[in-house]
Amino acid sequence: MKKSPLALLLTFGVLQTSMSAFAATAPLDLVTPVSDYKIYVTENVDTLAADTQKFTDAIKKGDLATAKKLFPTTRLSYESIEPIAELFSDLDASIDSREDDHENGVKAEDFTGFHRLEYALFSQNTTKDQGVFADKLLADVKELQSRIAGITFPPEKVVGGAAALMEEVAATKLSGEEDRYSHTDLYDFQGNVDGSKKIVDLFKPQLEQSDKAFVAKVEKNFATVDKILAKYKTKDGGYETYDKVKEQDRKALAGPVNTLAEDLSQMRGKLGLN
Amino acid sequence: MKDSDSKNAPISTDRRRVLMGLGAAGAAVAGASLTGNAFAATAPAQVTEAPKSEKTQDHNAFHGLHQNGIVNPRPAAGMMVSFDVLAQDREDLERMFRTLNERITFLMTGGAVPQVDPKLPPLDSGILGPVVTPDNLTITVSVGDSLFDDRFGLESVKPKRLQRMVGFPNDALEADCCHGDLSIQFCSNAPDSNIHALRDIVKNLPDLLLVRWKQEGTVPAQAPLKPGQAPESARNFLGFRDGSANPDSNNQKTMNELVWVQPGSDEPAWAANGSYQAVRIIRNFVERWDRTPLQEQEAIFGRVKTTGAPMDGKTEADVPNYHNDPAGKITKLDSHIRLANPRTAETQRNLILRRPFNYSNGVNKNGQLDMGLLFICYQADLEKGFITVQTRLNGEPLEEYLKPIGGGYFFTLPGVVDSNDFIGRSLLAASAHTTKTA
């Protein structure tokens, strides 16, 4: 049941006229990037489902080493599509909540998902009794996959997602509290940044029409972040653990990350979206 | 809120008029003690009505030989924020100082915030409304030892006595609350005005400054002085008056000797009219203090708790006579005020200008209150000033009730003299020729 992207845009009121300084970008101009973004998200959630299958299989087989190895890469595609994944707050809570989201911490009954498994694998060093959490994670991810297939993407959520991802980085990645047991935060960091940059790339032609300097500044800051992240790439294509990231690099990341969050918060307005 | 306000506005005005009439009548019946301005005061306000202040338009001139926020009387609210400087090169550093200068000029003056397209985030947090009120705000910028490392070519122009704070024996420094490349002291009539200013700076310099730590504090207000009554210092969270023996901040000569770095001193020329800022976050063990006998509290401080007078005096302003008490029978030799200021000719040079605030943060893991003193002091010579005084205090009996956990040493930049000048300009100019790469 595929809705046409134009119908979708009409539904979400993009055609409303506005008295503001930024003329709304002609809706047809948003059709292509929004539908391209849906393709990007669909591909990522498919990857997430396939990777989660392997990850949870390893846990259920009791293969601790493989499960540990697959943990960070499996999460990467979730982190890159968070603006859409977070539209389903029930699933986001069961897939990606952290210990400190629960009053009773790790003992909370509703503490499930990636970080519950991370706690077992990396803090308790075991796969024992984790089958139930593995099954739940896989079921939740499959549910996410099917729900994403069924929705139309609100353009303002898509465009706003670029800033939202950088807010994620600023709030939980710079501090290293996202993956507190495995310290594999740099994978998530990269996922957030890639997801944000993808959105900027898709809307670049429209943005450049209104403000070329804005695009140049944003791209420069993305490049700075990538350059620093690249220093911590390992030979197998992964990342060093976050505790290896030097204090001066953490600070050097904070500048462009906070500036991206600040600048990208203007992206919806610049495209005339509410 | 908006909806209900507009709906209720005329009604509530009418109702207030009625109630005010009743209030005045009630006052007349109650009679005697109510004076003329009680009329306005008897108008019953709604629970959500904002408290009133006549001081929101008070402002301090930004331009001057010295920065503000040092010899001015402390207002009720203070906040010290330490930052890491994220600038990558000197060009960035200059942009940081110029942007800070621009923001401080606006914040200390106040005015309307420019409106932008409502599809964009607003330029201002809006917490003071569409027209920013200065509210007696001062913003004082100082630089830390670490700004003079190899990043910006400032090594050769570092103030001679600027150094990284080293823990004293009773300290339990927490790394997250110490040091910093730059400190900004915000002081104003209300915590919200300080928070507004901080959020403005954070929003406008995201690529240049990163908050490292922050501590807010307050000064308790007192009733206005009665005619002929001597000024009294505010009390700290140990219940004692704090600042009794401070040097006279209205005496320019004294301030030049003790607080301001003088032209022609052994400090770099650019530093003239600046000052050294020592900041200490000093946790007080208040439960234990409150369980200590009064005479012991007074012996530990060396002052009478109620009046603030020295042990041999009547009023707070009285000067203790240690010469007549060499054995410490009246004022103990290890009492806080006697160690801090022995009142000898030689120790006059160690006087510092204290400007502290009381802080209260929450609760420690042990269920005890997390509160104490945000100690801030200024001096022309950090070593002769704070470091010497604190060294004399090492081992004092008061330590049992104190635990310094954070802070740092900074150099408060010279003032911005006019609109062609900007904060930090003299520092950048002095080091321009020493820079290897532009």
C-alpha cells in the first residue's frame, strides 16, 4: 500500500502558504528527497533486522565472543535512522533505552533491548539467561521494520531529523554514556553523524538555493567530525573503544557537534517547513 | 497560559479593583501601623503573579579601565562558569573574544531581542521576555593557566603568577569541578538573569566555548539599614558574617595596591588593570556544624556569631587587638580570622578582596546537604594573596567542617575602555609578534 509521496506531502500540510521570510520550498522539490530518504531508512532497517538476527542467534547459542563482536555493528543502522525509529516511542524504549531511563536501573523489569544485552555481555560477561531478551529484541526490530514500511514520512520529521541526530550526539555520545558497558560509542556516534549527513545531502539542492554559505559551513563541520572519528578507526573497519579517545579529541569533537546541532536547527525553517 | 490570560485579563483587573478597595478598607479598620504604600501592597496578587522588583533596569557600564563584577557590591545572585576554549587557532580565539565582547555589551545593557521568522529557533531563550532587562548584570571574563599552553602562542605573555591550582592538604578536588581555559563570573539581582546571560553565550559560541563546570550562589538579603546603623556583611551557610575584614572596595588607592595589577609592575604590560581571580567551591558540613556548641563555633571563627564582632569587640567593624592577646586567650591563635589576617604590618600585603556566594546544590549520597561557599577573591598578586592566606589556614580547626572540592585560578582581563576596544584585545596584541604561524 504505497502512498504517493505527493499525497503524503499534501496530507502533512506542506502546501500551506506562509507569510514568513522563508518561502516554503515548492512541495514538488521535497518529494524526491523525502522518498529517497524513505529508501535509505528502509535499507537500514532491513540491515538492522538481518544483523539483529545474527546477533541474537549468537546469544542464544551461547557464543559470547561473536555476540560481543556483533553488538556495535548491529546497532549502527539503528542509530543512523533514529529520527524515524523514535516516532515509535514504545519500540524505542524497548529496543534502545538505557539503564538510567529506569528508576530501578538494570534490575527494572522493562529494561530490555540492546543495552540490557550489552550489560550482560560486557559487564557480566555472559550470555546466560539472555535468550528471553534476545527474542524480545528480534521481535521488536521486526515490528519496527513492518511499521516503518507502513508509514508515510512527515517531511518536517525527516528534515528535523538532521538536527535531532546531532542533539543525540551532543547529549549522550560525547559523554560516553550511551554504551557504558562496551564503550563502543564511536559506532553509534558514526551512525548518528551518517544519518544526519544523509539528510543534509538529500536536501542540499534546496538548501543551496536559499543559503550557500550555510551548506558550506555545515559540510565543513561534518568533515571535521569525520576527520577526528577516522583517527580511531581500527584495521578491521571498526572503532576503538571510547575510553581511548583523547581528552583533546573529545573537546575537538564538541565544537563541530554543538555547532552542527545549532545550525541544523535552522534547516526546517530554511526549507519553509514548520 | 496565553489563552487564559487574555480571557481573564479584564475580569481579573475588575476583581483586583474590588479587592483593593476591600483591602484598603480592611487596612483602615486594622488601623495604626499601615502606611500609605500599604495600599498597593494590600492588593492581593494571583498565585502566579511575578514578584516585583524595581531594579530590573539597573545596569552597569561595560566600558572602563577595569572589568565590572569585582569592586561592585555583590548583588543577590552569582554564578561562576568555567569553560574549555574550543578555538583551534588565533583567528578563532580573536573571534571568541570579539563575540564575547558583543554579547556582554548587549546583555549588560539590555534591549529588545531581534525577531526572526518563527519557523526558525528564536535568537534568545526568551526567559526574560522580548526585551532583555539588564537587572544589574555584570559579566567578568578571566583566563586560566591552560589558555597559555602551546595552542595560541600565548606562552610568553602569561601573567607571572598565573598557575594551575594545586590541592591544599584539606582539599578533595573533583576533576570535573576544577580549572578551565576561561572563567566567566555572572552577577545580577536574580538567578534567572544570570542563567539568561549564560544561555545567550552558550548559544552564540557553540564552536568556541564548552562549559566545563558551573556553580551558582546567592547572597542573602537583609532589611534596609536603620539611620545610623553600621553596614553589616551577609552571612554564610555557617551562620557567620563573611567579609568583615575585607579591604575598602571604594578606596581607589587600596584597590590599586591590593586588587589591580599596576602599570609598570613586573607583570606583562598588557595585564595592567587586570586582577587575579581565585575560585574555590568549599563544601560545608552543615549538619555537623549545627551540632557544634556555639562557643566552639565562635572560637573556631574568632568572631561572635550574632553580631560578627571580633571576640574582643562590640561591632563587626571593630578591629581585634591581637597584640594584647599574644597567647590567644581571647581570640585563639588558630582561629579562622586570626590565621587568615594576623593584622601585622607584614601581612597587610596579603589582603585579598573576597566576593563569595553561598551555594546549595542538592543532597550527597549520605543524605547530607550539599552546600557551602562559592569562594571568589581578587588580588593583584595571587601568591602574596590567596595562596599565602590559604597556606596560613592549612590545618585550622575549621577544616573539620569544610571540604574544598573545586575551583581554579584565573587572570581577570583588563577592562574594555571604549567601543574600539574588546575584551582580551591587549592579550592578543601583546602576543601577536610572538606567533609563529598566523
